[in-house]
Amino acid sequence: MEVSEKKKKEMLWTMILSRKFSDSLVSLCKTEGKIPGMMILSTGQEAVGSGVCAALEFDDVIITNHRSHHHLLAKGADPEKIMAEIYCKQTGCNKGKSGTLHLAVPEINAPCTSTVVGGSLPIAVGRAFAQQYRKETAVTVCFFGDGAADEGSFHEALNLAGLWQLPVVFVCENNVYAGAQRYDAHTRVKDVAERAESYGMPGMIVDGNHAPAVYAATLKARQRALDGEGPTLMECKTYRLRGHGESDPQHYQPKDEIKAWQAKNPISRLGKELVESGIITPAALQEMESKAENIVAEAVRFAEESPFPEAQDALEDLYA
Amino acid sequence: MQTLGLGQAVNQALREEMHRDPNVFIAGEGVGVDIHDNPVFPTFGLLEAFGPGRVKDTPVSEAAIAGLAVGAAEAGLRPVIEIMFNPFFTLASDMIVNHAAKLRYLSGGKSSFPLVVRIKSGAGFGAGCQHSHNLEAWAAHCPGLKVVMPATSADAKGLLKSAIRDNNPVIFIEHMGLYFAKMPVPEDDYLIPLGKAEIKRPGKDLTVVTWSGMLGVALKAAEKLSQEKIETEIVDLRTLTPLDKDTILASVKKTGRLIVLHEATRTGGFGGEIAAVVMEQGFTYLKAPLRRVTGPDIPVPASPPLEKFYIPDEENLIQAAREIL
């Protein structure tokens, strides 16, 4: 299908924003006293978040996982509130209760993030059930990694979603590694998408480093869900350019492999396409990058100037 | 007044709440078409009454059932799911413990998860330890959950209706032995608040704190002790969390003696928590060391004499009473 220029520019923009956001965290998380906890970045996988979310409407729901920043920014989360939460500040989107890992942004219909591998899948089934129950014109997208496809929760969720024809799109971001384990060391089948057949739904294999391809596939899966034809398993082939977390020296990832995937960087790839086809000028591309840098710098400033929560706030927000 | 088994009282609560609120739906293994087809069971007749859109028979798939509840509750529905037997809680536990209980807190109070997990529980059926294992202390150990364990049919109806209307995840544990005991149940629409214990028998000499299936054991023992002029006060907790400490402490203050009675195993059981509360806040009331009467630290065995040995009875309770009187 032909993807509109507007959509292409939108995807390029959210990818640039996500990458600048991640890049800033690389050094900030190593600066003593700035950001508590572990840091898990989505560098290299931006086309998945941007391509999927460009195909969604506001009312569509996303349920995400520990590697969530690119999903949330592409869905429209406020970078300041996300950054402040990553800094565990009172002004963060979750008042410091979540930190970087469990960011929950219900105001953009990204209500739950599970850091339990595979945890997002059964919840997405429930969220999609609510859409079916209320006959809403909306779908749920569930993001998870290739490692999650080995969890029982993956299989239970796909079985129930297939059985009940729920309006859900399962988006597997196959970034080649689950922790330090290469895909072929944890799964026998060549593609996660093969598993779709077991649960009575189509499996799609998508170039996860090309946002327009992800966008087109998502549109198709979304329409299928809205038409009452049930779920789709979409496997986006991509690559984790950084370690599982930022404390990870990537000793298990061959250097030439990383280099090869850097050459397939989804941002420079789409940027180049848009410049070469005359959709944007090189100057406009440069401007997008500067704008993203400014937004991220402003988010960092907001987070750093924000206060920590009061210690006693720990007791709040447990029960409704 | 109508007399109902606890399962029938649960059924009535479900019917009333489903009529009242279209957001309430039920899901689980056999909640629609049940292998038993027996009116003593809690979801009997609901499929016919409410249809397959709201009475969802699921595959044998506890993680998916519990996840269904978490996601649907976040969207504002009020799921009531059933876990067929308490030991299968382990299969649903990631969704309940890591998600239902924590996601509101993780959202900074933005989201809520108004769901009920009904669990069939209790020893006494010769079913063995993978179908009989009282795990209420596990659930009570998770902040973010509420744990309800009714001992009478009337309480079950009022507590379940409150649980369904509560905006938090509630674990509602039903002792299957009580499904077969007919007890009076008011016919009107009434609520019993979560977090309030009830004195099921007043007394001045000894406090027994108990819940669920053990209330009957406590009442029988109290009758026997009464013949010896020993008056037992029985506190039925009804809700483990939030815990009604005031009622426990007021009773111990009155009697000066405490026995905690539960069917679950001893070590790490919820009786230890009650003992700790009384030691911290009611130590000076005690005229004698407190006692726990519980299942022994073994899996529930299948053979009738072994299972009978496992389940605390009134003789165990009377013996403990004699030790501290």
C-alpha cells in the first residue's frame, strides 16, 4: 500500500524523538545520583513503536513492556512527565512509584506496562475483551519481545484471544536477544509468527526496521480486528542496538552483527528515503533533529528541577 | 427467611449484582456449563439467566482468566472470575500478585482494578493436596489485595456484593464444605462491609479468632466448653485484609485469653499475624500464652483417616483451651 507523506513524516518525527530521548539517557543513567534503578532502552527498535502507533487512533489501547519508551512517545506521551518519572520525581506520570520500568500513561490509553516478561499479553486480552464487550470501535495492541513468546502467558493469551476473536494485535518485537540469549538458543521455530497458526490467527512477518512497513501491517491487522475477524500476531524483525540494560557490556553480541544492524538504522533509513523522494529537505530533517534535542533537553531540565516525592507518599495510591 | 448453602448465597449475590450493573461479568472454567449441573454450586443457572456474553466459559487457562480480569477491570468492567480450586491460584498468581495488586500503585493512583477472584477452597473431600490447600496467607501477604473468607451463607452474600462494588482486587475464598450446609440468608439487597469482623458468639473467658470453614468447629467446641461453664467468645474475621484489629483486641481485652483457629497449615499461616498483632498491641490483656490451632505442616492427605487428622476439630480446640484456662 501507499503510505501518505504525512504519515511518513509523523513516523520519522516520533522515531527521532525516541532516539534522542534514549541517547540522552545513555549518559544520564551513568551519572551518579541522577537516575535510580536499571535503564532499558529501545535504541534501534524505534520503527516498531512509531510504525504501530501511527496506525492507531487515540481510543486504541497499547499495553507495553519493560522496553517501552519508544511505544509511549509514539503514542503521544508527554516527554517531560515520562522523563520526570524516569528520574523518579513527584512530577512524573506515576509520581515516582513506577520509575523507568513500569511507566503507565492511561491518559493516552497506555494504561499498563508489565515488566514481567509475557505479563502484557493476558492483560491485553482483558483490555480487548472490554472493547468487544462494549462494542467499541477500538483495538488493543500488545507489545512484547521474542523472549516473551516462550512464556506460558503468551500461549494462554493467544489461545483465548483466538477463541473469542478479540480485537487485539499482538506485536512481537523480535530484537534477536532475550537477555543474553540469541533467538535460536531459546526457540526452535524459525519465526515467532509461525505460532499464530496454532491459535487460529494470521501470523505476519514484518521488516521491523522500516516504519512504513510496520505501519501498513498494523493498519491491516487493526482493520481485521475492527471487522470482528479477531487477533493477529505480527512479528517485527528488528535488533537491539544496545544491551538488555545499560549495565550490559554486550559481550555476547558479535561486533560485526551490531555493525550490520547499525547500517539498517530505521531512522537514517526513513530519513534518507524522505529526503531522496523530496518529501522533506535535508534542512527540514536537521530541524526535526534540533527540535527533538530541545524537547528532550527541556524534559531533562524539568525532571532535574522537580522535587522527589515526600517519603510518606510511599503509603499513598495503593487502594482505590 | 430462605435457607441456602454458601454457594447458593454466592449465586444470589452474583445474580443481584449482574442485574444491577451491566459492567459485571463472570468468567472461569465451567461457570456456564458445569460438569456438576448441581444447584448447590455458585454459578448454577447464570448462563441461562444472563447469556454467553456475560457468563464466559473459558479454556483451562488460569493465567489468561486472571489477565482477562486485570485488563477488563482497568477498562472499567467489573469481572468476577473463578479459580476452580485454591491450589490453582499458583497458575493465576502472576496476574493477581504482580499485576492486579500492583498496577494501581505503579500508576501513581491513576488506574483502578475492580475485580473479584472467587476461589473454591477447603479440605474434607478426599481430593488430596493438589485440590485442597488453603493459601489465604499468601494472598493476605500481598499489599493491594483484599482477602475475604465468609463462614456463613448470609455473610457470603453481603460480602460478595461489597467485593463486586469495591474498586480494588478482592480475593474471595469459599469453603466448599459450606456449599452443603443450609443457613438462613436475608432475601433483601444488603451489603456487609469488607474489613469488619463479627462476634458470632459472645463469651467472657476465652477468645477464639477464626474464619471460613472453622467457624463451625469453634461453635461446636464453644457449646461443649459452655457445659463446663467456660464461655467462649468467637470472632469470625470474615475479612483477613483489611484486618479488623479493633474487634480482635477488644475481645482479648475482655477475655484475657486467645486461640487462633484456622484450617491452613501452621508455619507462616495467618494465625501468626493475629498473634503478632495481639502481642504488639494487647500483650497486657493476656492472662495466659496465646495458642494456635491449625492444620499441621503437611500437604492435605487423601486417605480419610489422614485427612481427618489434618483438619482441626473441636477436640483440638478444647484441648488448647484447657492448656491456657
